[in-house]
Amino acid sequence: MIAGIATGAYDDVRTGTNRTRQRGAIALVFATVALLLTLFAPLTSPAGAEWSPPSRVYIEQTGHTLDQVFLDVWRDSGKEASYGYPVTPEITLDNGHIVQYLQYARFEYWPEGDAEGRYFHIGNIGEELRPISLPRSIAAWNSTGEPKQSARSEESLRMAQAWLPVTNSAIEFSSRFVAETRHTVSGEFRDFWELTGEASYLGNPLTEEYESGGVIYQVFERGQLRIAPGEGAQMVPVGLLLAEKYGLDQSPVAQGDVPMYDEALFVPPPEPEPQQIAIAAGYVPGGGEVWIDINLSTQYMIVYQGNSPIMQTYISSGKAGFETPTGTFRISLKNGTQDMEGLIGGEYYDVKDVPSVMYFTGVGHAIHGAYWHNNFGAPMSHGCINVPVDLAAYLYEITPSGARVEIHF
């Protein structure tokens, strides 16, 4: 069942050519110099006003991105269940409108706004399925009353006739007449339409039901439904069909530094209780054992030399289903920079130039810098320990191979 259906228009203002959303500044990395020179520092959470979710994400299923208001509407309105995944990049039309095709819809951004001040719209793609004209042979057959010429001609005629409006008096039992478009909706199509928000999601019906190839169809302002033998009412991927019809480029784009979509990216980090923690003056070469303590409950790391803390920071450990193991470990291998690629739990990842990598298990768990997010303080990884890049570089320099790593709740 489709949940959280959006209305047909969504208010949002993008400014400039990049349509920048006003968000709070991100400042989550503690300066290494300050850590080394500060004798006492308050432990405060980065989850407050400084935290901000990403404005753009990469959808690995189709290799395209969703950005700003398009991303907001997609997330707020049922995501792929309602609109599918993006199949094209954003396209700027000659009139300045920005559109993007998804499997079941077309998102549109109108920089000038409409008469009601709305900037976002779900495209009326159903109207683009309307036949331009009747084939000459069908028109002749219809006007002269000659016998049907072929099954294909008869089917095309039924399809074209389905677009003709009906009168309220002509509706059948259990059918619902929609005065706005002068069409009816009934049966499973009516159930689907009403349960998903009626005109606010699919728009109003543009046709009556019609059959094609043994499948029953009905076109609505923003999409199309079908019922195949033995199946219930389902969405037709009209957005994908129109992208193919118009010859639009659907080639996947490079992910670059855009984070892969994960709803965890939009979850603020937890707010721990403020407290005062003593921090030593800094690392002293030859001054004793350097070891690392990681608390998964608070998502916090303290680095000690002997019994003296010399560095501390929020981290991101493994998210649900990819939990970081607990116990006592040792740094077994160090790599200054490394590409990381793999498949864990059905999720594929491919991250280039991961900095300051220090492995502490034999199955790929490592402490390393993370440049692709600023959500430290919340579980984000596939089991590794993500650290702000500057602090990861400092930790890499002072931590020898064989160093002890304690991970606990």
C-alpha cells in the first residue's frame, strides 16, 4: 500500500542557479590543535543546531541523484512506492522549468511560480498519453458502420473512445462520476484511487477503462493504472515510458562525493548529557602506550596515552544490521589512503580515497576518516568507525601497529 501521498503541488523556493536551500552551517570537526592545547574542554554534542541533513543523495538503484525540493517531496510522499526511482538527471527546459523523470512521475520546478505561488508540481503526464488523432481507417469504419477491419483496429478504437467524456446519467452501479474531468472510476481502480488520496496523488481520471492486449487500463492526470489477469490494480511506469519515448538520456551518473541515499542520513545525532572531561596537554612521543576507547552507546571515542586522554571526538559506528563488533582488538594493518568497495548484507558500497585507514579485525573493520558525511554522533557505517578527517589523520600518526582498541557499550 502506498503511504504518505503528497499533494499535487509543493511550496518551496530555490534561489540562484543552484537553487540553494538555506541550512545551518556544518561545523562538526574539533580542531586538532585545540585538542592538544586545551587542558579542560566541555563534551558537547554535534547534534544540535550545527547538524544538517544532506540536500542531495545518490540513488544506487538507477544511478541518478535527487536534489533539494525533489528529494524532499520524494521522501515525504512515500518514496519509491509512490513515485519510483529517478530515471533521468534534472533537465532545464527552454522556458526555464526544471524537470526530472521518475519511474511513475515527472517532478517539475517552476522558478517563476504559478498563479497561486507554487514552485513545485507533479507533471500531468497522463495527458501526454492522449492520442493525437484517430487513424484514418478507424475513423472511416466508425463513420460508415462497415464491419470491423482488424482486432488491432478495434482495440485502437476502444482506446481512443475511452478518452471521450461521459455524462453523469450514464454511470453504472458502483462507479463514481468525477465532474472535474467528466469520467468515471470504478472497481479496483476506484479502490486504488481513493486509498491513495484521489486527485491529490494520481489526479482525476482522463479516460474510462479500456482493454489492450488482455490488460485493463485507465489513465489519470498524473499517471496510469493497469489490471493484468490474476493481478490487482498497479501503477504503470509512465515516467519511464515517456523518458524512452522522448529519447532522454537515462545513463547512470558518477556518484562522486554525493552520499548514497539512506534514511539514517536524515536522523539527527543523539544529544548526550553535557559534562566536563579533562584532556591532557597532548601526545608525548615515547610517553607510554597509546590506546583507543570507543563507546558505542554515546558514539564517542577517547584516545589515551597511558591513563591520560590526548584526543576525543564523536564517531559513527555501524548502523542497524551492520553493527560494529565489541571487545578488545589490536590495530593489525595501516593504510594512508585506500579505495573501499564491497557487498555487505545486500548493500553495495564503493568509496574512493578513504583516508587514514587502521584495521582492527581480520574481516574488514577499520577506524578511518570519513569525508562523505558530517553526521558524527550517529551510527552511519557498515561496521567501521568513521572519524572526522583531520582527527583521523592525527590519530593515524600517533597510533602504532598493534595498538589496543577497546569497543563497548
